Amino acid sequence: MLDHVIYPPEFDPRISAIYALNEIDVKAPAAVVWKLPVEAENWSSYFPPENQVKLPDGQTELSLGTRYSRVTIGSLMYPVVTEFVPERRLSWSTTVDGDETGSTAFHGWVITPTANGCHVLSEETQQGPWFLEQLGHKHPGGLYSYHQDWVEALARAAEAEATSKA
């Protein structure tokens, strides 16, 4: 049985305006896959759109409670890591900087070991007028497409890394 993201009640997909679930099987160990999402400043090395991520000074990896900055959809956000289970689960919540509507998002990664490597699941919910306008109305299906590209890029990077270590 594969796990899903554990959502706080206010981010539950059943009450969210926008929801995307993306998943992929990766032929690489969970330890190799895990390094890719936790080394947030390096996301652009395998997924170029994520090229404006900044961790706090002196920090090289995400950890529980990390508040970092990220520009996505052209807007500055300050996600906070809310779940961190090494090689298994990583989640963060965010608000849009300067958005007065209180729009929020919650993104989670779940890595499940399999016989041939691992299964990677990415889920995100978005709530509020800002996300509904930016993605729901202007780019229907955009969140799903963006995250599908991301999980596929992550899989290619992890498999290449695993092959180079073999």
C-alpha cells in the first residue's frame, strides 16, 4: 500500500480549490531520491524552473521548521517545512508574500521503497483567491502539469545518480 500526504485539516484536498497528485516509480534507492527535494537550492540542477530558492544562511538542506524563500508563478513565497521524515516524507505550507487574500498552499512528497527502487508521490493543495486566479482560471491544469514535469525530472536525476554510483 502506498502512502499519501498527511494534510492538516485546513489543507485537505476535499475542501481545496486546486489539487494535484503526481507520482512516478523511480529506479533508485530512497536515499538517493530523498537528497533531491531536501537540497532545495539545487532543485534547478534537475528542474530549471525552480531556480529562485534560497535557504537560510548556513543551511544546505531543508529540515523540520525551515522557513525558506521561493519564487514560483512569478511570486515570492516563504514556505515552512511542516513534516520531515528522512527518506520518506517531506511537506511544507506557504502563503503568497504580499497577497492580502490569505491564499495558502500545502505541498508534500512521499517516498515509498519498492523492490526496484522507490515510488515518489507529490501532492499539493491550494486555497484562496490568488491561487484560484493564477492557476485555476489563467492556467487550468497548470499545477498538475508543472508537478508532473518535476517528478519526471526528479526521477531522471535520481536514476542517473544511482547509475553513476553503481
